[in-house]
Amino acid sequence: MNLNEQAFLAINLGSQASALWVWLAQEAATQLLNLTGAAIVLGGVLGRGRWRTLGRQAALAMAGGFGAARLITHLVYLPRPQVLGLGHQWLAHAATSSLPSAHSTVAAALGAVWWWALRGSAWRWAGPALALLVGWGRVAVGVHFPADVLAGWLLGAACAGAAIAALPWPPRAQPGTEPLPKP
């Protein structure tokens, strides 16, 4: 048994896990990202200034991360734990390729944008915490190996860096334009 499989078995919730831990893992693996991502993207639509840029950066990073993760899973097939008969599966999932975890990729993209946007604030830790919880949930419910999650985090962070570079704050002046005079 390799290190990835050993780490999976250490994190995966076994058949004797309490209902509370199973529920927490299922929510972290599925709903946490949906709720947080929707709130941030909504901020990009309804917010102003820095919050609008944060929402747009997050939406771009998350979309890019999801697309990149899907492309990789179509190019490289690595079996999920249930295909190999490892651990306990608490969440139904097709036997598609496991690398990288798209949920972890999107969570890391959002978390890295959040981390960058809130420099100097204690709230910046909420971004990486989100990515950690989603990654833990994906392994705990038995649908991914830790290496799948780690690959997703790296891919998501790269997509966040690209989104931050593409949509900087404060916005760069466009060539040939003058800033508006202050009233």
C-alpha cells in the first residue's frame, strides 16, 4: 500500500463514524463551497469597489479552475478509492477519474483570491480554511485520495494567481486614457 492510500485510510471516515462526523464531512464536501462561492460571486455582481473586484476575481479563478480540472480528468485516468475497494464511501460518486479533485480546485481558487484580497485582516484565514475543509470532506466521504486534493489545491492557487493578475486591484489605467478629474 502506498503513502497516498495510507493517508486516505487515515482520513476517510470508516463505517463506525458518528452521524455528526459523517454529516459534517458531507456538508464540507458538497455544500460549503456552493454557499461560500455564491456569496462571493454575488458580491462581484452587487458589490462596489474592492468587493466587486474580489467577486470577479473569484468567479474567474473558480471557472478557470473548474475547466482546467475537468480537462485534466479527461486526459488522465486515475481510479477513485471506491474503484480500488478502499475505505468507506459516504457520498455516491461515479467511477470517473479522481485527479484532480474539482471541488478542491475550485475551493482553493476561491480561498487564494480571498487570502490575497484580505491582506492585513484576520479574516483572510477564512479562505484557506474553506479549501482545507472542502479537501478534508472529499477524502473523509471517500471520493478522493489526498493526492487528488493536493493537486486540486495547487491548480486552484495557480488559477487564482492568473485571475488576480488579469483583474488587479486597484484597476490599472488603460493605455491612452486619462483618469477622471475629482469633483
